[in-house]
Amino acid sequence: MRGALLVALALVAAPAYAAPFERSPYGQLGDGRAVEQYTLRNASGMVVRFINYGAIITDVGVKDARGRTANVALGFSNLAQYEARNVDYGFGAVIGRYAGRIAGARFTLDGREVRLKANDGANALHGGGNGLDSKLWSVRPLGKTSGAVLTYRSPAGEQGFPGALTIKITYRLQADNALRIDYAATTDAPTVLNLTNHSYFNLAGAGSGSALDHRLTIFSDRYAETNEGGIPTGRMLAVGGTPFDFRHGGLVRPRMAVAHPQMVGRRGYNHSWLLGTGRGVRLAARLADPVSGRAMEVWTSEPTLHVYTANYFGGKDKGAQGTAYVPGDGIALETQHLSDAPNQPALPTTRLNPGQTFRSTTIYRFSTGRT
């Protein structure tokens, strides 16, 4: 009798089991296709949610220094908003075929001119629209782990790019509170490819106000100079003595206010820092919120880190928390290659040939404590 009572008490006291991978309905697109949401959990209580539309990461639930969980990734509250408005934001989405800008919405590949759609003045931004952020991805669990594999086949000519692409993205929520993203892609014809994730982070919690009072560290001593259209000039400049020097960390807002030719007309940061071209994953940046104690490290195999401080948020669209997003409410830390590389041979190449496999890794590791 005593043994049965102990077993009953243990069952009552035991915490509810949370599976490391779950799926649930999320809604229907305008054309009737069903979209699902997927939840990844780890033993320490961190939660990541994404949908198969655009491979969009909708939630990153992280504890603060007092053990309180908040979603630190900006986003919308429902599928209709993502379908109608995310073209202006890219909240949480995979960006491609080409993250960043291509000058004149065209480039030459093996002597043939490739024309894209101009959607940023005369330039093509993120491939010219109708990119991977608006596609429906296939999703399967990664074994019995807290992970998933997303797959999409991009037909030749999509966005104007040559080559049929098979793209696989793996999301893993690791035991050390790191969200790991691995990209792989193959093509059946020569093409160019530049992929990134476009999550905006506010470590105080999405919808809580400005992220410009976060402390940012970027482990880089050079950044790419760009013209007024955001196209690299080819000059890689030293950060020393400029508002681009985050080597020893600093609050974002005061640095943005420093007068500098590269800040004129930009409203904030929309620039790329050089990380080198060595192999392997390396520490690129650290973002920390002094109030909540949350911090995030960015590790990547990519050669640059593009920092965007949400300079053009319009203040009209409300996020999942019901507050309208305004400039500075989130910071995007995009690991990628440089804009316009297909037109500038001196930049690290983004060319992908048949028989090759494009591979890239980015890790967002969360912690609390030192800021």
C-alpha cells in the first residue's frame, strides 16, 4: 500500500512531458494550402517555433536572469499577416536566392546576362522578391532530437536565377540553448546563391520597445564601404575611430548618433562587417540586454555579418504582442556573403556549380549573466 502511494505521489509531482518536436495547424494561405507550426524544446525550457511558410522562425523563448521566459524574436501573430506584410520585413524568414543587393538587378554569368526584378530602386534586394521567404517548405523531424529538416526545390528561372536548386535547412535546438541553422544546396546548372536568416532580435522581449540600448560586440576590424544604394564600393575600411568599431562592445544607440559619411541618410546601421574567409564556425558577434541579463552569441561559417537596426519600420504594423513596430525595435544579425558579389570578382564568390554542395552554418547561442 505504501509503495502504491509513493508511486501515485511521484506521478503527481512529475512535470508534464514536453516532446522535443511537435507540429500543429497554423492556418491556410490565400490559395488554400495548409501551413503548420513546429515547436522545438530542450530540457532547460528554451522553445523555438517556426512555420513551413518561408521557413519563418516565429518564436524564440528564452529565460532572463530571473528565470522569466520571453519571446525575443520579432514577428506577427498570424499567418495572414505573414503572407500579406512580411515582404516588407522578412521576420524570421530564410532569405534567398540572394540575400542583400545586386546592382542594377542584373549580373553576368559565363557570358550570359541574368536579369532580376528591381525592387530597391534600380537594384534587386534579396533576389528581387518572391523568394524563399514566400515558399512552402517540406518539414520532417530530425530523428528523435529537438530538430527538423526543411526542404525546398527552387525551379530554374525562379526570381530569374539559372539552375534548379535543391535546398535543405536544418534547425536544431541544442542542449546549451543554441539554435543551430545548417544550410545545404545543390544545383543542376551554374548559378549564384547567398542564404541567410532574417530574424530580428530584442533580448528584452519582442514588442517591449527599442533594442538600441543593447550592448553589441562585433569581432571584426573591417567593414564594407557602400554607396548610397547600399552597393559595396569594393573598399574594406578599418573600423578604428569610427561608429563601426564594436570590437570592445558598446551600446548601439550612442554609436548610431556619431557623425560619419557612411551613416549619412542610412537612419542607422545597414552595413556588413568582414569576418574573414577561414574554414569553420567562428564567433562573429555578441548582443546583450543589460536589463534582462539575456545575451546572444552569433557563430557562423559565413564571411560577413550584416547588421540592420530596423531603420525603416513604419510604425503601422503590429507584432504578435499587439504593439506597433518602430525603427530600432529589433536588430537583425545576418550572416551571409556580401551584396553584389556576382558583379564584383574581387569579393568572395557566391557561385555554385553542378557537383558542388553549398554549405553554411550559423548558431545563435543564448545565455544569461554578464552583459
